[in-house]
Amino acid sequence: MAELKTRPTRASVTVFMAAIEDRQMRADAKKVAAMMRRATGKRATMWGPGIVGYGRYHYRYASGREGEFMITGFSPRKQALTVYIMPGFDRFDKLMSKLGKYKTGKSCLYIRRLADVDEAILERLIRESVGYMRKHYDTR
């Protein structure tokens, strides 16, 4: 069975954040980091070389595959700030309709600039997704 490539590392989140070249992306990432810290009560951990994650949850698929992953996190990428909303977006339709300008993948929220979205709604989305994960998974 293949092992998950995205795993927690000992790399410094502070060094990673300071190395974000685009000043606006760095400022946006710091704001999202604060939102996630408040939502989880956890310190940030680097997951792989480019993802800042908060907390952990244990998952088990019907196939028997199991592992751990972050409860929430983000990655400041050149094209967009990627915010990981692990339960996906289906249950958050009301919040998503108020959020602003964004794109989504299965569990990825792509935001070009934090100014494109309502920060209070984003923080609520993060908080509610963390609550969902804690209710439905073994978390720490």
C-alpha cells in the first residue's frame, strides 16, 4: 500500500512564512494562520515542504487504508492561497454564498487575495469545518 506523501515535518513554519516572497501573500498567509490557530487551538506544523497544517485527525477508509492528516491548513502558492477545508464544501452552502470571490476543488478553497473574500465568513467557515472534523473523526 502506498504511503501518504504529505506528512508532518520538523521544518520551521516561521522560516517558511518569512520566505514567502510576495508581501501581500505573506500578509494574507499570516492572517489565515491566525484564523486557523484560533479555530483549532493548535500550533502550526509544516506538512511536506509547502503546507502549513493545524491539528490532526485519524481516518479509515472502507478499503482498510488508514492514516492521519491535518484538520485544516493552507498553502501560499503563486496562483492562489489554498485553504484546506477537509470535509469539503457541500454542508457549507450558506457560508460559501457569502464568502466572495473564490474557486474550489474537493477540499481546496482557492483565494487569489484575502481582500477578495469576507474574512469573517472565511474564519467562520474554518471554525465550522474544524468543528465538523472534531465531531466525526478521532482528532488531536
